[in-house]
Amino acid sequence: MFKLEKIKHPLKLNRIPGIAISLLLLFSMNSFAQFGGPTAVKVSQVEELMMSPVRNIPANVQAKFISTIKAESRGVLTRMAEIGGLLKQGEVLAELTDTQSQLREQELQDAVNSARAKYTFLKSENTRFKDMLVNNLISQSQLDQSKSDYISAQSDLAQSISRYNQYKDQITKLNILAPFDGHVMQQFAQPGQLLSSGDNVIEFMQAGNLEVVVNVPFKYKAQINNGAVWQVKTSDDRIIDATISRFIPAATGNSRTIEVYLTVADTSLWSGESVNVLVPIQAKTKVIAVPRDALVIRKNGTFIYKVVENKSHKVDVITGIAQEDMIAVKGLLSPGDVVIVRGNERLRPQQDVKILEN
């Protein structure tokens, strides 16, 4: 006789009800739509927009300011910021040392002290000579000479103070400071090098202040206006807004193009990055537009499913200009109409639909 034994299945019995329910729900959802139940869809609305046809034109991102920082005083370079370093405005880009600065400063300070002592003495002498002239103890010519010496000493003191202050100003310039927040792009000198006033030290790029430069064909000049907002497509297919800040009102180069500068606020862009500018080629016009995902494209034409009383209604359309994820269409549509953007590929006209919440 055979002995019947229970088969030990690796699947625990207490998990069978949960799996069975999941399979049942999946089957019921598919079969429900197949046998006449409403199909779950996502929808959007028809909009009335101002749009213009655009042309993709390659462009470049660049920092608005890239400065070559020069030495303003003579000295030996002792320290400088590293390439790629980010510095705040006022931080030290480079330090120079003047080995004779203390001796020179003391020399000029002594000259000021000497000139001041001479000026003080001659001023006192001039006052005393005035009193002596009143008592007829000196002649007028002696008083005039005293006054001349006093005025000359006053001028010598002013010049000495000026030379001393100029040197003090040069000493402060031994520390080269960042003129704005930015990055060090290039070093033109090395520590230990003797620099003179006017020598190149560092190339410094402003951080965060970027602009897009695009050469627009001259025939589109009517669309170029300061303050106009154009769109820029990045290398990772993002669309960002950019504002025209300035342009050169002339056709330049062999290609006869207009150089246009656009300001961007997107901090993820890098100087030198390649982008595309969506340049409008004519004035904006009012259009009826739908999301691109609403289009159902077939060999015999393009159409959209509009939702009316929870049923799908097929609307044939002719597509027009596009802007971001919206596209202009011509057909029996009005602003505010509800159109299907998900679940429309396998729909049939007059089919029951159930709108899912976004």
C-alpha cells in the first residue's frame, strides 16, 4: 500500500491569502476594463496660451566677469590662493612681502617729523618777527623772509606727509584682495617670485553671475528686446528661463549674426557649458494648447481623447508650434476642456473612463 504524505511547500501557508488577493485584484482590474468597466486615466486641461515658433540655436554659458588681478606694489610673492579655490569678496588672493618696508617706512616717518619740527619753529619765528616789527626791532624785509621760510616749511611738511601716506597705501596693497566672490582660474606667478607693480598675479572668475551668449541670425532682429524672456535648453534637457540683458545692435562676422547676452539665475550651470537657446522667430500669437502626452499619433492622423460625462470622445487635431511640454493644436477643443494624458493609447471612442487623482 502507498502511504500518502503532506507535501512541504517552501511557501508559507499564511502568505497564500495575501498573494492570492493581489493576483485576484490585478486580474480583476484588467478584466474589468476589458469587459466594459471604466478605464483608469489621468487628465489635464486645454489651455489658451501666447506662443511663438522657436529655433534651437547653440550657445555658451560664461561668467559675466573674469578679471586678471595685477600686483599694485613691488614685493616678493609669499602666498597665493590655489587654482579652483572659492574666495569671498575681501579675502586674500595673494600676499607679497617688501623686505625693505620697515626701513623705508621709518625713513619717511623721520622725514615727516623733521619737516614738522622745522614748520613749528618757523611758524613761531614768524609770529615773533611780527611783534619785533611793531617795536621797530627788525626791518620789513626780515619779516618777509621769515614769512617765506614759514610758508616753504608748511609746503615741505605737506609733501612729507603725502609721501608717507602713499607708501602706507602701497604697504596695504601687498595683500591682494578678492574684488568679488569668485574662483581662481589661473596663477601667473609662483611663491618666491619678485613682482613689480602691474605684473599679472591671478585670473579670477566671478561666482554665480552667469550669462548665456548666443549669436542670433539677423533676420530675427525684431524679436530681440532688452528684458525679453527666452528659454534655454541645458545639456540634461532641462528648460530654464533667461532674460535678455544686452545685445550688440549690429550684424557681425561672416554669418551676419547679432550677439545677444541673456542673464540666468540657475546656479547649476557652469561657465563654458554648451546650451541651446530657443529663439522666437516671430511674434507670439494666441493658440489652443494641450500637453504633448495628450496626443495619440497614428498613421492615418493625430487625435486626442476628450472626457465628456466620464466617456472618451475622439477629437482629430492638427499640431502646431510647441513650447516646453505644451503643443498648439487645431480641432474641436476649447480652453478648459479635459483631455486624457495617461491611459489614452488603448482607449476606444465612447469608452467609460475613471479619472485618477494626480
